Amino acid sequence: MIIKIIHSMTEVDAACWNTLRQEQDPFLRHEFLLALEQSESVCADTGWLAHHLLVLDNDELIAAMPLYLKSHSWGEYVFDHQWADAYAQSGMEYYPKWVNAIPFTPCSGQRILMQHNVDNDLITQLCIKTIKNISETNNISSLHCLFPNTHQNNQLKQHMLLREGVQFQWFNKDYKNFDHYLQSFTSRQRKNIKKERKKVREQGIQLERFKGNDISKKQWQVFFDFYRLTYNKHGQSEYLNIDFFMRLAETMPEQILLIFAIKEQTYVGAALSFIGEKTLYGRYWGCLEEYTNLHFETCYYQGLEYCIENQLQRFDSGAQGEHKISRGFEPVSTYSTHWIQNPHFSNLIANFLEQEKDYIHVYKQDCLKQLPFKNLK
């Protein structure tokens, strides 16, 4: 086996890369990663330099690792700014660093893509050893594998420090329809959700769902304007541009779901999701102006209905959002693993993570107690 480093997805065959994916993960598709590059959403100017690892066996691609050299910590959703500050206070450089992740995407999945018949442990060890060697030669401070799935997390944590986080996700327990889902709620919360949905209708707002092939260029522009507004309202610039979304519309429309909120024949809000084999991934949202409960309806209830209607098993609605708990999204553990080259800082961060773990476990248990299901009361 040999390892090759590429600096663009154009240097690897799309079909070969995609056959390494599991569960039709949309974010690991060659098309998704290539759209990030070709739209220049990830590039030198945005601080994401591609250094993807390819593992070859007699010229056959048997494994691959999305990898970026970062000059900052934005767009990752696993926050290490304090670590960077500590380095700076000690007169050391934290950047550049390696990030093994999908840019701007806090969704768990494979972080090392592999063929089914290869030695997973050996491939993992080989990739990490290669990165460590490059880091020591080029003064790169660290490696961060963000949001690996449970299986790969168990492999990665043997070589790196483990960090745990919490997200809120929904699970389909063979619900027949949305009303059947609400029957699992306590009476009070069931009434609250019905009131929320009714309030949206009373404001004269209708919701429509569009699959990728049915979305017009005009609708994509409307959605992008909403998406950009979401960032601008918080004084930030958007990570992605319209070119990125248009490329996805052309190359992977079958995995795209766009939900529009419409009032008096005018689009007033939109939510974009991606469709996996068993999971719906809620990703981006925006609105023209604030309407009561519109966010809940567009981003959550419509997605839940889609999952039930299409027998998807899980709705991954992204990072943060304790307001999801009362709507039936359960707290689940997410993971990241970290290798820190400097032994002193590695020990300090290990101690920090051990203390943080206790807090995370208590927080997760508190969230579980707040779930609205009547069989928990």
C-alpha cells in the first residue's frame, strides 16, 4: 500500500471515490467536495487547503481521507479557539493545523473511506502515521478528525485524544404519520405543537417541498438570498456561495430537498436538506422576515413529515438547538478526535477534555429528562 496526497478532487476518479462511501452519505460524495472546491468556497483565500489522502494498493483506490490544512478554526463546529489562544499566549503557533472533516458540515459519518474488505485498523494507523510524519517535518501543530461515526471513532480514539459533544436528532419509531408521532407526546406538549402548526396556517403561510430536479434557478436564487440573510443578521458572511448550490443542483439533485414557505404567492422562507439512505440531513435555513413558529414548521415539522412519509429512520438537523428537545429530538453523543504534536499542550488538552466529558455527560442526562414523550414521565 502507498499513500498519495492530492490537492483537488479533480485528481481522483469520482466513481472510485464514491464506491468507498457508506449509506449514500451526500457530504462524502465526490460531487459535493468538488463543488466546494470549484465554487472556491474552500480554497487558499478561505483558509481551507485540500490535502486529501488516497490509499492505493497496486494502483487500486482502497481508502481515502478528506483532509484540509487550516489557517483558522471557522466552519468546523468543534470549537478549539481557546486552544489556539493558549498557544499564542505561550508564543507558539497553533496554525496551520490539519482538519479531517467535511467543511461547514457538522454531520457524523466516515472520516476515512474504505473498501469493505480492507483492514480498517491498519488503514487508520497508516493514515494517521503519515499525517504525523508530515506534521513533524513541516511544523503543523495538530490533527483534528471531526464528527467521525461511532465505528471510526472507536478506531481513531486509539491513536488520538477523544472529545465528546451533543447534538439533537430525531428517530423514526415506525410512525404512520405526524399525528401518530404526536401520540407519543404528553398531552400538554402535543397541544403545543398543534398550536404552533396552526399558527403558521393562520398567518396565511403554506409549505411546499421540491426535490432537486424540480427546483428552478430562480428558486435557488431565492433560497440563497434567505441563506445569506441568516448569516448577515448575525453580522457574519456566509460560508457558501450561489455557485456551490448551483453545482450541487446539477450533479446530485436526487439527494436534495428544498422546502419553501409561501405567503400570498411570495416566498418568505426556505430550508434546504440532503437525503441519505436512511437519514434526512437538515442543513440551511433563512427567511425574509420573522413569522411566528415559521422556523419550527419549515426546519423541523416538514422534515419530520418527510421522514415518516419516506420511511427514513433519522433526522439529523445539525448542530446546537435545545429548542429541538421539546419537539422530540433526542440528545445524542457526537465525537471528535485530536492529536496535538506538542507533548505539554497535549497533556493540558487531555486534562481539559477529561473535565469537559463529565460536564457533557451531565448535560446530556439533563436533556434526556426534558424530552416530551409520555412514556418517560
